[in-house]
Amino acid sequence: MPEVTLYESDEFIVKGQYHQDYPDELFIHCEVHRWGIKQYRKMVTVWSVILDELHERGCYKVNSVIPKRDTKTRRFQTMFGLTPSEETADYVKYTLIL
């Protein structure tokens, strides 16, 4: 399924992607162009609005899949409420139930 842009600014972009096997879940993709405390605070606010809107539309779980070796991005997931839910030899799936 194609990615859908949920939010876009000069600092960061949040995209979502549905998967046909998981109709009430969304896989999240985030690209951060600038990082600092100001951007972090903005991201927390935007993330809260995104989660509320997704829940209202019938999405009950958001996920991300991160390479195990990418410890910086894995820590980033936990900063926004996602927790490890599955693991393979190479990847960790993070999940947040809405």
C-alpha cells in the first residue's frame, strides 16, 4: 500500500502506511531533518494530534519496524510511546496501542 503523508514541515515528515493484512493498524515512517528541543516539543504535539485523528478513523495500533543495529532510531521510538513488540534476527517491531 502507498505511504500517506500525515504531517510535513521543514523539520520533519510523518507518513503512514496501511498493510492489507492489518486493516486497523498503521505503520509509521518519520524523517527528521532538524533535531533539537524545539523540534522535539513540536513533534510531541503533532504526534498527539496524529494519534487522536487515527483513533477517530478506526486505527487502533501504530507500528514501526527498525533495524536492530540502528540504536538511535530505536530509542527514538520509545520517546514517542512505542514499545518493542516483536523481534527477528535483524529487526525490532515497535507498537503503540491507541
